[in-house]
Amino acid sequence: MLGDKLSQKEGIITFDPLKKSKQRILIAPLDWGLGHATRCVPLIRELKADFEPVLAASGRSKQFLQQLFPDLLHIDFEGYNIRYPANGNMATKMLLQVPKVMQRIKEEHRELQSLIQEHQIDLVISDNRFGLYSSSIPCIYITHQVHIQAPNLLSDPLFKLHGKYIKRYTECWIPDHPDAHNLSGELGHGEVPANCRYIGPLSRLQKVDCEKAFDYCALISGPEPQRTKFEDLLVSIFRNRAESLLLLCGKPEENSKVKEGNITRISHQGDEELARSICSAKAVIARPGYSSIMDLAQLEAPCVLVPTPGQTEQQYLAEYHQQTNSVPWFSQSELSMEQLKQTTASVIQTKWGSPNFNQEIRRILDGTADKNG
């Protein structure tokens, strides 16, 4: 607990700036599903030993982090509010949202300067939020996707635009390995800006040895409306079947467990329960979002991947891990019980090991890292 450094008022934790005893680290994950928030968890846990993390998020990401870290200050910080199309062309839907996103990037950059002053922030960690750089304090940008997957005509312009933002940060941390054991493939390798560093994969979960209680476990994740469409599809596939399914719905705002025949649906679980649930299944069905890829690799869980329709990054990761780890994948439109029964789930393999993040932050704060931007 932060003790007398915080005051409690109407259930909201606020700082008393006059009682600052540790340097403060602002951590702000992107609101594109829960993955950006979940992969910040091991970072936050470690940094709490030497620093005071301040968490800035919105929506489900904020609710998730508040449940895990009730003793920290949480700032409501608007995200990019990206929505996937229910049907139709993903690229068109994304392009139509670009002006809104660019406007929000400009706004969050201005808002950051106020947060730095108001909360006496000493360093910023931005997980895939483009605008959280500053000339007054060090700022770290976390991304696994230096090379943004997009249709061919957009790939080069997006790489240059992304690189322009990355260079404005003190450092860019890539949660992967630089060598052949990597999980991100071309997304995080090849030509990268000079301020990029590989820090190893990040996962908040630990493998649990337990009996297999379910035939399948499905991880429901990602932005709406595709998150719900995926959940509904799996229910329709498994309803009234002999095979048992555990649906982990990724809704931290809810607290429910419902069993309907062979399907058990759980709204949200803590880290230990979640790891045990995943490890209790013979096979896991999941979106190949990068945070899910890291969690599945950490748990050594046999899996089948189903990319979000039109999501080029997930499509690439599914194909990459089929090639490197023999992990099967299906498009959402072709997923069926017959396909699953004819498929052998496979484990995503990598090595593990991350730097001492307290030491890394101390190094940057002490000025031993180059400042870009």
C-alpha cells in the first residue's frame, strides 16, 4: 500500500503531491482490447518495489487494472475508441477512423503535459499510445509491431509514420527476443529505429499443473462488436455437444459464472484462476492477438488460433505460428466442430527472460540512455 502518500475520498484514490517519497511512473496502455493492459501487469508489479506507478486508462482496461491494483492511483484517460466492423471491409472501417485517432493523439500529447505537472510524473511508459512523449521527462514506448501490418500500398507509409513517433520517445521497448526464438516475426524485426530495445515477452500468468477438466477453453478478446460475435459463434458451435467448453469472456466489469449444459461461461478471473482455467483444458481456442500469444506461450497451452476477420496483424501472427510452431488456425467463417475434431492443437514455444525493469528505469532516469525527441 502507498499509505500516507494517498488520500481516500468517496472510494477514489488521489495523490497528495506534498508527500511524494518515490519517483512516479505514468503507465498508459492503449484501449484496443485488454491485451495492452494485461501485458503491462508484470511491469507494474515489478516497478511497485522502487517507484510509484500511476495508471492512466479507460473502459475495460481501466476496470481491469483497478481490480488488480486497488492501491494505486488510476486516472481516467480517454483512449482511441477503435471499433471493428460487424461486417464488411476492415481496411475501410479503419481508414475512416484515422482522422479521429490522429486528433486524439494530438489531444493526449497536450493532456500529458498537464498530467506531468499535476502528478509530478518522472517518467512515462506508453503501451502503443502514439502521443505520450515529452521533452521534459523520459518517455518509453512499448510495441511489438514496429512494422504495422497493412495492405501493400499502406505498409511503407505506415512504417515511416510509426517510426516518426517512435523516435520521439527516449526508448522503444519491444516485448520479444531479437533472435530466432521470437514471437512477433516480421512485426517486431528487420529494420527498426535506433532507440528500440528487445526486453523479452511479457506475461502476467504462470503455468499451473492440474487435471484436464474441459475439452476446450476459449479466450474471448478484442474490440467490439467482433468480441461478442466470436463468443456467440463458439456458443453456437458447442451448444448441445458432447465436448465441454469453458468460455473466458474477458469482462472485468462483470462477476458471473454460468453453466449451461456443456458450456461454462465466466465473465472474468484473476491471474491465478485464469492460468488454472487455461491449463485445465485439453486445447485452447483464441484470437492471435500478441498478448494472447505471449500468455499461451508462457502457459505452454496447446492452442488453435482464429484471427479476427480483416485484422491483418492477427492474420500474419496466425500464419507465422503455423509455420514456426505448427499451430493450426482457422478463419472465423470456416471454424466448426468438425474442423476442431480433425485438428491437433499445438504449443507456441519461446524462451523466457526479461531485464530488471527497476534497473532499466533507473538507468534511463539517471540519464544514461540517449534522448530522442
